[in-house]
Amino acid sequence: MSEDPTTQELRIAQVKREEAERERADKEPGEDTAKHERRADRAAYLKEKLEERAQAERKAEQRDD
């Protein structure tokens, strides 16, 4: 059974996805540009949510100490 990825690993993956999609949007004009921009925006949104999750995890850790 594989382990779940950590919040930090997930955030890093979203950063990479966002960067890759923005790069593709810049390189591919036309209809594909909009598709890649939407994917990049989604990755940015997920990255933000993962940061919120990380903050909540840190607060929970501090309360446990």
C-alpha cells in the first residue's frame, strides 16, 4: 500500500503543473491557449487550498504541543 503524499508534496506538484500549463498557453496560440490557462488557474487554486491546509495542520500541531 502506498503512502499518501504530504501537503508539501502536493503543493509542489501544483506549482509545477501551473508553470507547465502557463508555458504551454504562451507557446500554443488559439483554442489551446484558453484550455491551458484554465488548467493553470485550476492548479493555482489547488495550490492556494493546499497552503490553507498546511496552515491548518501547523495550527493543529501547535495546539497539540
